[in-house]
Amino acid sequence: MPKIVDHDQRRVELVDATWRIIAEKGLDGATMRDIAAEAGFANGALKPYFPTKDRLLDFAFEHIFAQTNRRMEAATAGLTGLDAIRAYCHEILPLDDERLNEARVAIAFWQKALQDPGKAAVHDRSMEQWRASLAQLLADAGYRGDDPENALGAVMDLLLGAQITATLSPAHHSPEKLIAQLDTLLDALI
């Protein structure tokens, strides 16, 4: 009897292996062979799912974006105001190993998006979704300034910038410091 394969689960396993390899070797050092081995598959087993490393990176970015959105929804359930904004933002900030690995994948994706209009468009759509959600959260929390677009930009810049700084200089951007920086910004806005 042929083995039944859960293709969606296999894709997720490959994405998880991708995070680990990118975290260890960087995007340029990560090979499809390394990713397959890390996931426990033969090298050829990747081709039906991801014919290229580039396509695997696309899927990894889309997967971490969806995963972050699920966490944000769960974290903000039943919360309002400043508590909802903080919970939402904490799911983007690289506060643990999982979110730090997600940041590494995002950074690798951003690097490719600089030269690839398709990837740039995926990124723009994703960030517009977060911007819309955060704009509503800021309004609900009673943003008191006269320039909501700048306030929203400041929060987004802190969140996305933290993914880079926490990855490159973790000693100066510990989870506690990232939370304190977010709190300082939000306290100034609301």
C-alpha cells in the first residue's frame, strides 16, 4: 500500500528546517541539500514542493506572516486599548527563539525583495494589512496626536527595525529592552 503523505505538513516541516538552516548559515550559505537533510528528507524530495530555494523563501515568508497573524489574533482576543496594541506588537517583536528565527527569514526575504518586484509586492501587501490593523488599534486606544500616519509609521518602524537589530546585536536589543522601547513609544503616543 502506498504511503500517504500530508503535503501541507511536509511544506511546514521544510519551512521549519529552512529557519534553522538560515539561522545557522545565512541565506547564501543555506543549500537545498542542507534544508532537506535538516528536515529529514532526501534532497530530491524538495523539488515537488519547492523547485528552487527562492520559491522556498517565498513560502517561508508567507508562512511566518500567517503564523504571526494567528498569534496576534489569539493574543489580542478580548483585549482593548493599549493592552491590545501591546499584545499585537509583542507577536511581531523577536522576543523568543521562534520569533527571532522568523525575523531571520523576513530579513532574507527583504534582501531578495530589493531586487524582485514580486517579492516587494508580497511584502507591501503584508505590511498594509498590519498597518490597517495597527491604525485601528491606535484609534481605539485613543491616539491623542494630530498625525496618525506618523504615529503608525513610528510603531511599524520600531517593530520591523527590531527584527534587524535584535538579530544583529542581541546584547543591546534583548526582549526586555525591545518591550521597554515599545512601551516608551506607545506611552508617548497614547
